Amino acid sequence: MNRMDFTGRYAKSNATLKRAEKTIPLGSQTFSKSRVQYPVGVSPLFLDHGRGARVWDVDGNEYVDLVCGLLPVVLGYRDPDVDAAIRTQLEKGISFSLATPLEADLAERLVDIIPCAEMVRFGKNGSDATTAAIRLARAATRRDHVIAIGYHGWHDWYIGATTRSLGVPPAVRELTHRVAYNDLDALRSALNAHETAAVILEPISIEQPADGYLAALRELTHKAGALLIFDEIICGFRVSLGGAQAHYGVTPDLAAFGKSMGNGMPISAVVGRADIMRLMEEIFFSGTFGGETLSLAASIAVIDKMRREPVIDALWRSGSALRTGVEAAIARHGLSGTFSLAGLPCFTALIIGSHPKARKEVVQTLFQREILRNGVLMTSTHNVCYALTQADIDHVLEAYDASLATVAAELDRGDAESRLGCAVIEPIFKVRG
């Protein structure tokens, strides 16, 4: 398989990339949607439209979408209930000169379903919500240091503690300390070393919490005089309607929600204890579009649908069916030492390791090239949505089978990198286990 075999399939994507990069760094607004995450020249880089659990690229190729906008599209593209709510509100207006009752309508729903939520403030993306929570924690504790477990967005306070710290002042970088998930000893050491305002973590991601981990983490955090923040941007509205805190029965002081909250509309929320949240009246967290009504209406429709229909159960069932089928395909093609699955069914990660005949980056690039060619849009996770049908699941499993067959054959031949037809995908930075 060489690069020329893909010239026609992705011709418009390749041309659009050249055009976009003249005016847009990376040709995309989001690292995880850009060419750095896909094998350039042998994959789609621009989409045209979506319906249900499927999307079509600018060249007309159709895919079952296991990216789902990086998880926001929890119900599916063009969900009729969400679209109807948006259209109804559109007839009234989008952004107003004063607040609208929609803000209270949505806030009351969040308080009703999220254990820690007593008060709510809205943002437009996950980084808004996590950063607001950190500022609240610092205001409440009068402390500066933060302990972070997982990924928490692009703002200086977090990204400065990663290898992507260019542009972040050293004084800011020194205030955030990262520790590994499920490592209570590392957390205890960090808490002892710094007067900490908050411990912020993704309560679940690729790795599941060890027995008692979340409860012990909360106890250690509070004993040190710090606040506990759950970053539920990914797991909220997916693991459970009330988030991981409802699923595991461990309630934080503050929490950040987003992504699935609006089925693709830009909205997030920081929620938590009323005494802490009331500090919003003293700190400055304010944006012109915090009360933008189309996103509020969409989020209300999402929550109402999740209460009315078995959305969360369907995500777990679909994810479980995919996991069972994929694990069988991995074993069938003799790739169990290189491919594995981790995480919960509603958010499953495909873990790709090295092979005796190829480093893991080569294996990942080869697999991604093939799964895309076989009509599945994905990177390294199964981001299932409510619209995923049995036919979609069957298509994904057939694509996996065909893709893994090619991967196994290419690896068996040796020197697979020379036949990729594209550059190897290299990681941006590692933020999860």
C-alpha cells in the first residue's frame, strides 16, 4: 500500500489542508482534530456533515464516527430533540443584553442531578470550567499551589506543568504539581510538600479507580485543608447522568462539566458547594457568551432526553458490544501482545504498544490508516453515542477485523514503516495513563 493509492480518496481533504494552513496554524482550531493526530495524506482531515452516528468527509467518504467531536456528540448528529430546542430558541434570539430564564432552568436541572451541585456558573468549554474551579479554590483557601491528576485544559495554570509549557511564565508553572492516578503515596507527598489550594482530577479516565481510591483521596485532600475538584468534562453525562461522583458515591467540593452537556453546542459548567460558589461574586469569572441561549436550550434538551430515555444504559451496552467484538478480533489476528482495551465501556481506550518488528507509533499509524480506509473515524478511543445502531456496531467490528488483518500481515513482513505512505504520528504529550 503506498501513498498514491489514497490520492483520489482524500483529494479534497489534502487540498483543503494546503489552503487552510495558509491562514490557520495547523489548519485546525483544535490539536486533537488536526493533522498531528492523523496520518497526513492517507486520512480525512475535513468533514462536511453528519447524521446519527455517521459522518461524511469533504470527499464524500462515509464513516461510523467513534470520535464524536471529541465526546460532545453524546446523542448523535442532528438529534431531533436538541435541534428542535435550538430552532425554537433561534426564533427568539441568541445573545441578549440581560440574562434569560434559561440560565436558571438549566442550573436547577444540574443541581437536581449532580451530587455536589448547589450552585452553578456556565462557560463555553472545559478549560473555562476547570480554570474557574481553580480560581474559586484559591480564593476560598487563600493558597496558591494545585495538584493535578489527568488532563485539565489549555490554560496557564495547568498546561504550564506539561511539556507544552511554551509561553507560560516559570512562576506560574511552579504552582501546579502533577501526580499519577491511583497513587495515594504520591498525592500524600505532594500535599505534605506544598500548601495546596485544590486537588483536581479526572475521577475516571482510561484507568479505573482502585477500590477506595476516590474516598481516600478526598480524605487526604480535606485533611490537608485543600478542596477537591472533580474534572468531569469527559465522564459527566456519560458514565452517569450525575457524573462519576454519582456513579462512585464520592462527592467533591467543586466539579467541572462540559462536552456531552450540549450534544455539540459550546457549553460547560462549574458546580459545587454554595459557600464556595458564592465567591463568584468576588472573583472575576465573566464572559459575554456565558448565557448564550442556543447552548442553554440544547443542554436542557439533552438532560431532559437523558432523564426520559435510557441514554446512559445504551452507551454502556454499545460500548460493551464493541469491546467484546474488538477483543475477539485482536486475539483472532494474534495481536494481543500489541493491542488491548482499557477503561469503562462508555469510554473505552484502544491501547497500542510496540511490536517485535515495529515501534508503537508505527503500529498506531498503520492501524489508523487502515481503520479510516475501512470506514471508521477514530483515533484511540471508542466515543460511542446514543444514535449508534447495531448496523453501525457491525460495521465497526468488520472494519476492525479487516484493519487488524492488514496490520498483522504488514508487521509480519517487517519494515512496515517504509510502506506506510505517510509520516509516523508522534504523540503531542502524554496526559493520561
